[in-house]
Amino acid sequence: MQPNQPFRWLITCFLFAAILSSCKKNDRTDAQRVWPNINDSIFAAFKDIYLWSDVIPDSATFKPESYTRPVDMFSALIKIKKNNTSGKALDKYSFLDDGTTSRALQEGMVGNVGFEVGYQTDSTLFVIYVYPGSPADKAGIKRGWQLTSVNGISRFQVGQVTDNLLNNAFSTNSAYTFLKPGNNSQSLTLAPANYSLNPILYANTFNFNGTKVGYIVFNNFVALNDVKPQFDSLFNAFSQAGVTRMIMDLRYNGGGLLETAEYLANNLAPANANNTVMYTQSFNNNVNTNQYSYIFRNMRALPYYPTRYWYDIFRQESTTYKTTSFKKQGSLGLTNLSFLVTYSTVSASELLYNVLKPTMQPHLIGTTTYGKPVGFINIPFGQYDMYAVCFQTFNANGEGNYFDGIAPNITVTDDYTNNWGSFNDPMLRTALTDMGIPVSQLGRAASLTTNRKAVIHQSTDRFQGMIQTNRN
């Protein structure tokens, strides 16, 4: 949980050191107070706020101090929760982070080459997106280019070997060869660099004989302050152009900050949704009853709010901010709204569709989404940020159990060979025809590549989730 202005995410001492200095007097004597190690602190906070806390054993049983590394202990914790009906681990979401996630989403800074690839077939890789301002963008790389070699290696296959090759290449100075549309080959050397994350990959207004359709490709729910000016400009332009139909392309959007999802929902929603329920949050019984361990009750909310305690912030979220209502923004009056989605559409992206569903009935075009109706309030522990699932969201109709993903209205497989805005893109084309745009106005569709896998290479720094931020 964070303020809405930049701040330094990494603190120089472990949070448990601050816990001791901030302890209040109670019925325990000073001699009884134990300086907890980092494993004890992480375990105490996790046990208190974790959404499925009821299945986590007590500290004496779990023995957090028996684990050498906090990451190993945390991994063991999130494997405890099982889905009683399927036997699958329900928590495929929680993680410990080194600050990379907060730096990208909250501060808007990343350090990489700035492009991602996907398997069009088992053995062919294509660029699926490029971040504006990144090294890849500055080199002119576009979605739809085929990656034919990396550091001299030209044979790829779906699996860990190629994933390791790509992850290593993306983190160092590496040589790439691409095959561009028209069968033109281009070789480039790229090195990772820091740049401001701009998650709006493409935007356009299509005019089909007077019917205006707005189209936005949005890839990350970064801090609202970082993206709001661009969205304000886009929404104003759409409104002035008379856009009545909108396509939000979230096919690779792994989620992010809820404040940005709320902003988008308020701009896309109809005027009659104003002051109605957008979504509600559900917490565990510890949070609902304000019952916490001694350690967590005395944790100050460092480094964000030195005068406040984490338990108080959670109490505020579970009471004052349990329900979020629509506050209509802008003048867009949409008659049709569609989302382009895939298995890589996660969390805040799914929430955006879910909260608009009761009032707008938007259409999903693509494949079943990831399935993450839960979110985090991240808590720092020295060099770690703990992202433990601590709340679940539900729309105005009480819908929010899509742990297995949300099925599309129309199933269409992604195709990586077309650049953004091309009417040969099967997902965009289907969304337009679903809105009533005649096929004759879209031109002749190119034949699709056969044996398409539509699998994305998963970068090691790819975030999937939604984070609740400060509302004061």
C-alpha cells in the first residue's frame, strides 16, 4: 500500500528492526519481547493477512526460522493452500520480490531491452510487443517481426532451454536477427537500459462510414499519475471524434494498480453507473475482526507511513474502503465495449471487465483469461517486498470467483504476425465484426498461419496481479 507520489522503495534496515523500536507497552515485559528474525516477521504478517489464513499452521508447527532463506520459507507457505475439489494449489499468485515490481508499477521505471516474444508455432518466435522509448523501440523493432537468431543460435523450441536463452539475452548485451514483413532480414545488437514505462502500446480511432471505434492497446496498470495524462488526452479525443464503440486490447496485460483500473472503469462506464457499486473487497477473519499477532500489530507501515501501523491500514481497507463506487468521469457515451483477452490477461485487467459487466455487458474476444480475482497490499521487509494474496474482489452482482479464468464471448486465437491496428489481426477483426462493422469495410483477411501455439515467452520480470494503493 503506497502513496501516490514517488518514493524510495528499498529501506536500509530490516523492517523487524523498526518493529522493536516501535513496540508499545502491554502486559508483556521487556524481557519477554523477542527480536524476531526476518522469517518470523514475514510469517507473522503472512499468517495475519493472508486471504486463506485458516489453513496456515501456527509458528510453532511451521517453524519459519528453520528455513535458511526467506524465499524458501515463503514458497513453502503458499504451497500449503489446496483446492479441496481439484487438489491443485489455489495460490498461484503470491510472491516475494526484490523491488523490481514496485519500481516498474509505482515509479514507472524498468531496465530491460523493452520487447517480448511469443511462439507462433512450436519453433518460431515473433515479437509480440515493444515498449515505447525502450532500446528495442529506438532500434525500430515492431510487433510482427520474426526473431530468427539470438547470439548466433537460430533453433528455438517451446520449453525451458529457449526460455533461459531469451532471459539471458534480454539481460545482457546481445545480438539479434529479425525477419521483417517482406522477408527483409535485419541484425541488431541491443543492451538493456533504464527507461520510463509507457504501457499504452498503440491507440487509434477507426472511422467506418461514420461509425467511430476507439482502439487502445494497454499493457500494464502502472501508477495512475504516470498514465492519466495520456488517457485523458485519448478519451477527450475519442469523445470529440464521436466515438461510440471502444475496444480495449488487454491481451498481454498482467495487471497492476487498482487505482488505474478504477480510473478506466469510471471513464468507460455509462453515466447511469455513477454512485453505484463498482466492486467490494473481502478479507480474512483476522482483518475483519481486527485480531492480529503481537508482531504484526506493532509493525509500522515503513517506509510509506512512519506514524501508522499496518494493521490500521488493513482495518481501513476492510471497513471504510470495503466498497468502491463508480464516479463517472469524462463524456464518453459508449454503446459497445469489447476487451481483447488471452491467458496473459490477468487480475486488474479481469477486474476492469468484471466491474463493467453489470452495467454494460462488454464482450470478451479471444481466449480464457488467467483467473485472478484476488490482490495484494504489498509489505516491505528490508530487501524484500511481500506480495501475499490478502483480498478478493466482487462486482455489483457478487461475481468474483473466476479462479479458472473468464471465458470469452467469442473464441479467437492470437496471431503474432500482424502489427497493431491491422485488420488482418484476427482478434481485432473479430471484435469489429462483432460490433457490427461490415467485413467489406475491413478488406480481405490474410490466411492465418497454421499450427499456431500462441504461447508467450514468460520473462522473469513479468508481473501478474493487482495491488491496492493508498486512498487517503
